[in-house]
Amino acid sequence: MICPSCNKFAAYDTSAEPELDLSIEDGEVTGTARIVLTSECCGDELKESTFDVEIDLTREFEEAIRAKLGLADDAQVDLDAWEFGISQESAELTERMEAEKTRTKKDGTVVRKPIPFRYQRRYFGVHVDVTVTASKDGLEAEVEGSYEDEVQASGMDELT
Ligand SMILES: [Zn+2]
């Protein structure tokens, strides 16, 4: 893309940390993660994409709480009674090129064919890690979760 500040073709700077806006309710993390690509030359914002983050940790919490309380595997856990909080969150921008095509022949063998550079698709995405804590009556259970998604570069929203 052309950088608006210097009017030259700009390489993407992907070093900006994604912006996270997450919340937790009953063991389920929801919110958004926004990635921005800026121009390497002048730092102008060129493209962005916002991902809807959903990390369902209810099963993990039920297991963790059963273990904490020494309950049987099939015991009911009332997550409503616990107080949830995100104790740690981090995100990084991911990037990959689709450099080859694969095709499966009739006999089952997979043929890999390189894609010429100018036709390669470029993907940008986000990887989110969270640590969530549930507490009740002085007891605490901790669970980790992650989310990952990507979008084709050409499908991102342009900011210039
Ligand atoms: Zn520039």
C-alpha cells in the first residue's frame, strides 16, 4: 500500500501489540482484539482488523473447581456462585504466507505445488492468551485459555 505521508510504496510494520478489550462472565471470556498494520517508513496506520474473541472456559473451570473441592467427576458445579476475574492477558500479531498449494491425487498421494510469489496470499491474525481466576469463600481456581484467528491481508479494513 502507498504510505499517505511520503507517497511511497510502504512495507507493513507489524510490531504494534494488538489492542485487547476483554471481559469475563461465568467462565466465558468475550471481547475484541484489534490489530493494526502501520507503514514501516512513517508509522501511518494503513490497515486494521478487529476480531471477536470468545474463549469458553466453563468446562475447564468445572473441572478445576471439582479438583479444588475434591468433588466427584460428575458432581454439579454452580459457576454462578463464583467470582471471575482475568488475572493476565496478552496478545500477539501473527503473520503467514500461503506459499504452496496441496492437491490429493486419486491414489491418495499429496502433491505440493509452490505458488509464485506474486500470487501468494498473505494472512494476518491474532493470538490471545488469558489466565482467568475464579474465587469463592477464600478458595481460588485458575484456568488458562487462548484464542487464535486470522484474516487475509486483502480482506482487512483500509485506513487511508
Ligand atoms: Zn512513509
